[in-house]
Amino acid sequence: MVVLRQMISAILGVLILAGCKDPYEPVFESKDLEPILVVEGYIDVYGPSSTYTLAFASPLAAPEASASPPSVVNSPVVNAQLRIEAEDGTAYHSQSSSTPGKYTVSHPALAIDSRYRLRIEIGGETYLSEYVDVKVSPAIGEVGWEETDAGVSIYVSTADAERDSRYYRWEFEEAWRFTTPFVSILVYDFDGARIRTRSAAERIETCFMEDASTGIHLATSDGLSQDVVDRHPIHLIPRLSDRLGWRYSILVKQRTMTREAFVYWDLLKENSENLGNLFGPMPTEIRGNIAHVGDPLKPVVGMVEAVGVSRQRIYIDFLDVSWSLAARRALGANCSTREIPKPEIHDFMYYNRHYFLLHATDDVYFVATQGCMDCRLRGKLEAPSFWEER
Amino acid sequence: MTMVSPNRLAIIGLLVAVCLVAHAQRDQVAIELVDAPFESLVAQVERQSAYRFYYDRAQTDGVIVNVPARRWAIDELLKAALSPHRLFYSIDVNKRIFITENYALINTLPSVSIRDTAALREPIPLPPVVGHQQDERAADISIQNRLFEIGSSGAAQSGTKTLSGYIRSTLTGAPVSLASVQVVGHSSAVQADQFGYYSITIPAERSVIRISSVGKKATQRQLLMHASGRLDIQLDDEVYALKEVIVSAEQGSQVRRTQLGVERLSIQTIKQVPVVFGEADVVRVVLTLPGVQTVGEAASGFNVRGGATDQNLVLFNDATVYNPAHFFGFFSAFNPDAISGVELYKGSVPPKFGGRLSSVLDVAAKTGNRNKVSGAGGIGPLTGRLSLDGPIGEKTSFFVAGRSTYSDWLLRLIPDEGYKNSGASFYDANVQLNHEFGDKDALYLTGYISNDRFAFDTTSRYGYENLNLNLKWKRIFSTEAYGMVTVGYDGYRFNVSENLNKVNGYRLDYAIGQTFVRADVNHRLGRRHNLTYGLQAIHYRLTPGNRIPVGERSLIDPAYLAAEQGVESALYVSDSYEVDDRLTLDLGLRYSMFNYLGPRRVDYYAPGLPKSENTIVDTREFGSGQFIKTYHAPEFRLSARYALSPNSSVKAGYNSLRQYIHMLSNTTAITPTDTWKLSDAHIKPQFGDQASLGYYQNFRSNTIETSVELYYKRMHDYLDYKSGAVLLMNERIETDVIDTEARAYGIEFLVKKLSGKLNGWASYTYSRVEQRTVGVNPGDMINRGAYYPSNFDKPHNLTMIGNYKFSHRYSFSLNLTYSTGRPITLPVAVYQYAGSERVYYSDRNQYRIPDFFRADASFNVEGNHKIKKLAHSSWTFGVYNVTGRRNPFSVYYVAEEGRINGYKLSIFGHQIPFVTYNFRF
């Protein structure tokens, strides 16, 4: 139950009215520079494999972190050995992976009445998780959406008739088709300074883009008489976003958790998304269920969970969304065409490489900058494998 | 010595001149003096006549007299000789000549009966009323020199005598609480109680007592004590005058009082201190005292000498106020017009108080005017207030006050749609009724309510309320003893409604109610012992949380946490023992007991294992009223004072205290939904003790007070919480609690000047408070069980409160505060996790936010001072945070679009001007 969050933000609003928010750069002590192992992933009981990523967290005080805003912050852990161990002694080993820090453990579908743990060995040091129960998510009841003033809000409803789930977490993957403001039907071949018509295979106005969730989306039915989550918002597509340009798809992945894991994720979320709140809880590190063997107080980030994930995908077509929210024209705001008299076109194209040809009349060629007509700058031409058209 | 303003002197001088004509003409002396000392004049006159001089050598020292040779009428001689030196004389019928500086003594009696009443065992006949024109000043000076005979000389009582009575305001007849009464030239001094009642041992038959209080003109009474008796005293209101020395109750008392770490503030002092939005605020001024800290500007609650916010007992005329804040801490819940003053006990806590570990903030209510109906009010940017008081018949007086807010406009200013439908409001109201039955009995009724409401959008609502009512019966048994019996009810509750129109729409109610009875006796035994003893009992009933579904769609399961009940009782006895003139001992013992009562089902956990649902080994059902758990222990309250001189003393003290009710809070500041929890089968009472040492020195005839106090304090069994613990609606809070102990120490320097054109105080405090977790899993130990700084550990603290009076009507106040930044927990590492950057935090409270500095200024303009004016008004203009410094309240990091950014959040980060208008009639 999220008590008073709105209220608190309201009070904070009043205070901020008179108050201010300024950037802050502290000076750190040297003992806060030790690397911290970060373990991310989950044991997928449905198989055929589970993937874990191991990295060391970057100290904020590190010179490179303070010099430039940290963008890639994890330094991957290479040459580690991972093992998923069942309570009965069965163990599955990780294979070496081509991506540094990424480890894949192949295994068949796992028995859901057993308990599992993760063992990590890095250069002679061992980390071990607790044994965890398998949590299999009930099917998602509904992934739906509704229009709000701010945009399109995606929500999830779910229920567990067994009343056994209680703690839910969602991740999602988005994909959408979009087009550029202008369509190019001509190609300028610098090789021979030739102008020709674009073939169907060369068309570049329609692309696909994909993205994944970046927040921690949690809900619990604790305190409700039924184990239901009703229209819990997990994502907001802002109005005029190009996600609402043509066709949009979202795959929602739902998993359920133990109370312990829920507290872990909630605090993780709280710590990084909700601080600065006057009445917020004091930040504290919460320990996951992984510990260093031999030095149990050594900090490790990560919560090993064995889960059966349920999924649901929906599509939103621009025709289904109110005109005021859909975005097709908005992207053209900064785009304009230029008319180049036909005799000058070769000189123009030679000196203005970021301009592309659109189409032509008898006297002039229409040109525009690449960003206004080449969707490949932002997306991919190929539709994702799952993509379904209307 | 009180001095009188020049225009008053003229009137007095005239009176003197008139009365002198009557009996000073006939006597003549032959005299000539050339550059002679004053003593020569005295010697010659005394040799030639029966006149005898009475004067203060300090005033006549260096006075050179010149009078030409001739026969002088005595009054002409004195006038000629003395007038160049601003010396005045008066002559009484016994041919005594009194020489005084600046004003003349009135040596005949004006009507006395209307001013003071001496209720004596054997009433003394009042001297005949002399037909003089009445003048208050003259009357006051006269009464100061009049000899009050207590008891009759025929039935003289041997040994020590006690004088007692009420101190009242001349103007309103209302009791002057906390006035100080002192025997001149002697170390004994007492303080009147909140009803203006005093009782003091008079050591010698012939004595002078001096009575003073803030905002009143000090006065004195000449006594001839044949026996113990009663004397009621009236004090004139201080009319602001330029060169006048304002004598306050605070003056000199630090040196004389036996307790350590006691701070007293009158409402006049409180009102001078500029505060945000201009509303005089008790709690904000208390925060400027040495040893008192807060985590931040807008945080309600304060920390005294390293104590937690729930370790302060806030009393309003004996009523416990659980949430003394409005609007989430913007304002204190006490209407400044409804209080007369506050006392903060941060070191020695008298044994009559108990139940909290760190301090007692004793707020005294204002009582009604006994002479006429009067009122007061004020208008500020966010609040308006009005009060009315007056007599009901001869024996009864009333005081009512109300205050409310119109702060919604503030919310409307927020550039966010969500606030359009929001509203915040609060009000508080006070009622005081006093009734006297004869000379010996009085009844006092105190009523208080404060209410806050907040609505966000249309989907969330929040409200809280304090409600207090008590009745006190006071009886004076004799001049040596009086007692009080008080019964009352104190309540606090809040409710939250959220997500209306959704499946998780709910309303949560929390309530705490306590019924108390206490009896206190003050008993003077001989001249060396002053005994106080009493007993008290509090019955608590807590509704720890009821959650009910709200709205048609709601699926919330109604949940009712079992009510908690307990009885806290205590017996105490204390002796203030004056060993000799220099050494005084306060020996106090309080024995407190707490019974946790059924009905309730109690889980018991496997010993030695962490408490959790999985380690429950037994569950027992307790019936109604059955004792589930009993705690009891003695508490010691000891202090000693040794006077090094009349102006300096050293003191030492040791105090131990226990606390049976705890606030559940895991946030830095007090949160609106913080709840209270009784000690139970698992949660032990908090225990704390403190040793302190102090040196006190006054300068310039007690107008400047200085002190140094040193303390060391320990606290055990106070509560911290596991990470991620949910404190609301938690049936098994014991499984989320971490036992914590703390140690605090510090040194406090204070310089105080409470009189003169320039007055105020400055203090510097160095203090530390550290805590550690004990007896839990290594994994749950904060900072691996090592001592770490508490949230309010701010080692250096410098405060200055100053007020300068330019004239009767204009004054300027300045308030400066500096302190070390409070400790915080910073993120020390970043990592990519769950699609975003996350942060890893340092050890708890390992870092500090930048230091805090703030200056506030205000300018007060009083209306004219005609005493007979219909209404008196004043304006206050001020600026809060004059330098506009952006003092960080907190530092935090947020993941914004996949990046971690650090921010400082400052509240009141620029100048905030304010204007308030106050009036009284």
C-alpha cells in the first residue's frame, strides 16, 4: 500500500514553491570506492535457459564518473562461473558467452515444487544465494489502455483465484512503426551523379523502433479481500509521441514474488526514483539474497528469483487514438523542403551531403534534410519478428 | 531599582511639593557651605535640629554642596542644596529626611486597599486614607515602602515563617504565572506557579521581598513577619518607556535556581522573534535555545540534547499535546495570543513530570482578565486570530481564543493542475475558565482543540486533530502547603483517505486517547525544606489503525488492528533542601510503573531467534483488563547548586527517565501519519539518563546572564526499523523493530540580556549524538552495529536573537542561526539495473549536507501608547531568510531518463517577506 504519496508530493509542492532545487556534487570518502558486485537476471523455470548479467558498480566518486555524466556505469565481470543448483543437488552450469558479463545457463523446464539457488564464482571468491521458492505468475488478466490528458496510459489488470500471488512486478517491451514527415521517391547516386527512382526495397520512410521498460513497476494486493490488481498503470505514452504515429505494440511480462523480494524491489525503486521527498524514508541499502561466502557483510546487489513469467501483447493503432493525442504531423514541425532548380542539383547535392532528394517537378527537385525522410536514423526497416499488422 | 520616566516625575514632584507645605515650614537651621561634601550638610543639620537623614551613600558620594550663609527653612535648604544634583528629598512626620536620586519618595499613604490586600491571620488595621490625588506610580512607590505587618505582634510565632499568596496583574486581575519572588539580600527565591500562587520562607522578621515577572514592573514589599501569613501582590504592566530598565522574571534566576538546563520564555520574548509568515511561534523560538535542534526548517518536531522527536513531552496547562503542529509543521499549534509563556526542561526534569526521555515543554495558557472584558487579535498572510477574555462576576474569569487559516491561495499558486482542487485548512481554539471559592479554593478549566485538514484533488483526504480538556482543583491548606488535583482527557487522531473511486480506495483511522488524574502537593517544611509530592495515573487507549473500504468499487478488506490499552502510573516525592545560604539540593525520586492491558492476543517468539511470523512459538489470549506485561522502575532526579557569590553559582545534576509510549517513524522528519505505540510484551520502555554540570554568572546587577552547561546522556531501547518496514497497519511491529541505543554529549554557552534597549541572547553549542543498533541479525544491523551520527547530530550551533528598541513605538529584531549540516546517507556507486541506473548508498548518515545559515529580520511598529485608547494595534514587517541563502534541507539523487542526478533541495530558499497586524482592546 502506497500511503500518502500524493499527499506528500502535494506538501512538497507547497514547500518547493518557496524552495529551490539545485544540482549537487558531494565529495566522497575513499572507502566508498570499493567495487560492488551487481547480479541481474532470474531463473526462468520454463527454460530452456536463464541469463544473468554480472558487473561491478562504478563508484560515483571515480574520476571518470564525475568528469563526465556516467552513461555506461557497469564494468562487466568476465571469467565468472555460474551454477543454478536445485535442492536435490542437480546443478546447471553456465556457458561462456560472447557478450562480456553475460552468462547463460541452459536447463530444461524446472520442477516448480523444488527450490533453487545461484552460485557465482569469480576468481576464487564465491557468492551464493539463498534457496528460493518458484513463483509462477498467473496469466495476465488484461493489458489495456486509456486516454488521459497527458497521453495514453497503459495499464495491467490481473487476478489470482488461488490468492497466492499478492506481489506483482511488470516489465515491458515496446515496438512501434513510424514514418518520416516526407517521403523520398528519388535516389541520388553520387557514383556517376545519377538521379533515379527509389525501388520498393529502397524505401526509407517506414521503420520500426523498439524499447524496453526502465522503471520498476510493482503492485500488491495486500490488504484486499481478493488477490486482484485493477488497472494498475505501468506506462504512459506522452501525447504526440511518435509511438502513437501509426501502430504501437507493447509486450507486458508479469512475474510474482515473495514478500521479501517485493520489499527488495520496492526499496530499490524508492531509493532511486522517489528520494528527495521530505517525508520519504531514509535511504538504506537493503540486502538481496546473495552473499559472499566468507564475508557475509560484503555488499552484493541482486535478488535471485525463480519465476514463471506470463506475457501479454497488445497493439494500439493510431486510428484508435484521439486525433489530439496521435502524433503523425508533429514530427514534421522542424522539417521543410527546398526547391533546387534542376541545373543546380548536382552542385547542391555535392556540397550538401545531409540533404536527400524527395521528388521532382519539371523545373525543380525537392530536397530535405536526411532526418526528415530517412527513418533508419532512428529505427530499423525490418519489422520485428512478432509484428502483426492490423 | 526601578526608575520612572521624566514626565511621571513631574507629577510626583508636584505631589511632593504640595504635601511638604503642610509640615516642613517651621524648622530653621543656620548654615553656610562652600564646596562641602554632602556629609557636611547632614552633620550640620542633624546637629542643629531633630531631623535625621536617610540616604544611600552611593548616590551622594562625590556630591559637593554650596549654600550661602543664612537661616534656612529646612525644605528650602534642601531644595537649594540638592537640586543641582538631581537629588530629591522628602520629609516625614517623624522628621526623617529621605534623600533619593531622580525621584522623591512618597512618605504618606495613599489608598492602599484597592491595590493590595493583606489577608492576615490577625488583620492589621489599615492606616487612614490620606486625601491625596491618586496616581498609580506614586501609589506603587508608596506601597513598595510601606511596611506590611503579617500576623500580630501580640501573637508572634517563633521560628521560620512562610508567606504565600497570589500575584496578579493590576490591570487585568489575571494571575501572573511564573513570576519570581525573592527575599532581598538572601538566596531564597521561589517561582509562582502557573496560577500566580507563591509560597516563600521568610528568614528574618524584617524582610523585603522582590517580585518580578516579564512584561511587568518589578515591585517590592517591606515585611514585618510576626507569623506566617498571606499577601496578595499586584503587578503593573510594563508600559514601554525609553530609559526604563525592564526587570524580568528571568533575571538572575538561572544563578539561583537549583535545576540545570531550564529555559524560560515569556510570550513577549517569543513575539519579538521574527518567524516565517510572521506568526509568533512557540516551537520556532524554542528551536533557537541552546541544545535544541531540528532536522530542517519545515520539519515539525524538535530534538533536545540528542533526543528523538518523540521524547519531548509537550504540555499545555497539563494537557499532553501529541501533535503540536499545524500544516505539517509550518506553524506551531499554539495560538500566540492564548499563551503566557513556556518553560523548557532539557536537563533537570522535575519529578512531577515523566513519561518522556528528553525534555518537557511546558506551555502555560493565558488566563482571563478579572477586571474588564478585553480582546486581542491578529491578521497575517496565512492566518487570522481573535481572543476575548474577561470576568464573569467577581470570582470567575474566562478566556476564549480561536485561530484559523485561509491558506488555500498558497496551493493555488502551484503551477500544477493537481492542486486546483486541493485545499488545506486548520483551526485551533482555546477556552480557559477560572473560578475561585473563597480564599482557599480555585477551579481551573482548560480546553483546547486543534484541527488540520488537507484535500488533494478529489481523491485523497487527510486530517488530524488534538483535543484536550482538563479540570484542576487547587486548594490552599495553609501558608505552608497547597495541593492540586487535576483530571483530564487528551486525544489525538488522524485519518487518511486515498484512491477514492478505485478498487483500493480506503480510509484509515488512527486515534490515541488518554485519561489522566494527578494530585500534586507543595509543602514547605521549615525554612530549609520545600517538599513536593504527588501521584498520577494515565490510562491510554490507542486505536492503532482501522482501514475501511471507501467508494463503490473498493475491494479493500476492512482491517481493524486490536486496540491497545495501558496504564502508566507514578508516585513522586522531591525535597528542595537549602543546606545553607550557598548550597541547595533538589532530591527527587519518581517511581513509575506501566501495565500493558488486555484484551489482546499476544504472540511469543522463540527466544534467541529473530522475531518473525516463522518463529512464533506461543500465542496467548488475554482478557479485558488483564495485565499482559508490567514494567516498573525508579527514576532519580537530583541536582545541587552551590552559590559562589550572589552573582554566580555552580550546579550539578543527574536525571533518569523512562518512556512507555513510542512514536513509530522511519523518516527523517515527523510525518503526518506517524503513529504512537505503547510498550508491550516485546517493546521495552525507553530508558535514558543524563548527568550535567553547569556554571552560571550574572553581570551588571543581573541584567546579563551567562552560563555554561555540560552534559552526557545515554538512551537505551529506542526504536529503529528494518529496511522496508511498513509501520502503518502493521500487526507485528515487533518483527520490524531494531533495538537502538544512543549516547549524546555537549557543551552549551549562553549569554542573555533581557532588559534594556538592546536585548536578546546568543548561544553556542557543541554537541554530538550517535546511535547504534544492538541485538539483531548482522544483516539487519545498520552500519554493522557501529555507532553512527543520528539524523539531528549537528555539532556546531550558533544562534543569536536580538531586539533593539528605538523608541516606545519602534523596534527591530534580528535572528541569526548557523549550524553544521545534518548527516545524510549519500549514494556512493551507480549501476545499471532493471533497465535504469540505480544507486548504492553509503553507510547510514556518513555524510553531511552543507552548513546551515539563516538571518531573519523584522520591524515592529506599535500604535501610540495612550493607555485609555480604545484599541491598541501594532504592525510587524519582516523578511525571513534575509540573505536568501539556499540552505539545503536534503540532498538526493534521482534517476532521470536513465541518468543519476544529484540535487540539493532547499525550503524557503529565498527571502520571504511578511506583514502582520495585531490588535488588542
